[in-house]
Amino acid sequence: MAAARPFLSVVVPTYNERESLPLLVGRLFAVVDPGRSELVVVDDGSPDGTAEVAGELAAELPVRCLVRRGQRGLATAVIAGLRIAEGELIVVMDADLSHPPESIPALLEAMRDPGVEMAIGSRFVPGGKVDLHWPLHRRINSRVARLLARPLTRVRDTMSGFFCVRKRDLRLDELRPVGYKIALELIVRHGWQNVVEVPITFCDRAAGRTKLNVAEQLRYLRHLWRLYRLAWFGRP
């Protein structure tokens, strides 16, 4: 007898996250029912053995791992995960525990309203906050990036990588991401207006090293230019 399709898929892009992944899995399946959910790990060929760790976890829990060879990038990894996710609802989050799995039920609750197009974990609405240990330069980078994106959407935390969407609402072939900010890409390309921001506490990563660098910041500027051309001139 075929297994029932999961109601919820959690898509997690990874690169060198073998230390964080078991911690994430433990916290995730403590708050979501493993009988109605799945974790989809999309690994960009991590040399540290992240995919092998995912395989070990899959022996006891509903974990699937897609390993990409010759291609890297957070946004494209998320899209690959969205394609193979089987759940009606899909949550996207980072592997490094900066996004609290304990907030997933609140995202799912927001999506019970059929008029809501996306629920996003937000640091910058009442009740949301950033861990005090987050470095100052990261705070400045985040603020500048959000200011640059402000004309594109009313969402306050446009830099968030923690969100929930419906599988049926996605038009993945229309996406043209550059860099790592996939939530902003989804909002602008789909023309979503009813995005609910759920307050979260954002923590600095629990293990490993941040992937944010100057090259990613330049890709973000290129991505913004594409989205402004689409929003202002209708040019995809």
C-alpha cells in the first residue's frame, strides 16, 4: 500500500551543515507530526558529508535528500526543493538554526486563511527580534538591503528566508533568482499582496560559518535590478 502524501514539506538548502542538520531535525519533528510531514534537504555537494548525515537520519524519520552536482546557490536549491516537495504546504528555512522550527506551527496557522498567499517569519514586526549576538555588520547589511527592497513590497522582513507557501500557488518556471533571496523573488514574481508576517526570534547560526560574502551582496543588487525592471517596466 502506497504511503500517504505528506501535508507539510519542509525544504532546507544545505552546504556544509553536517553539525547543524541533526539538531534541526530533532527540533523540527518535535513540533510537526512526522506522520504528516517530510523534510527535503537540498545539498549542493557538501564536502563535509552533509548528505551522508541526511541519509542516516532518513533511516528513522521522513527525510529526503537531493544532492546537486556542479550547481550551487541557495535560491536555486530552494526552487529544486519546491519542485520535488510533495506537501500541500511548504515551509522553507535555513539549516543553521537561525530560524526557529518552533515557529512553524504559527506559520501554518496563518496559512489557514485561504486569502493569505505567504506567511513569512519576520524579525521586524511587533514580537519579532534579533538575537543580541548577531554581529553589527550583519545588522547594517540587513537594514540596507531591506531599504533597497522597500518599494517592491510592503513586507518588512524582505530578507527572511523562513516562510510558508502553498504548493498549488507556485509558478516555478517563471522564477529567475540571482543569489540567495528567494522570498523576495516569490513575492514580486507572483504579485503577492497578502503576505502575513509572523514574529520570530532570529538567532545567529548555531554551528559552521555564514555563507554571506561580498559576492552574494553583489548578486543581491543584480537581483534587485531584475525585480525593479519587472515591477516598473514589465520586463521579465
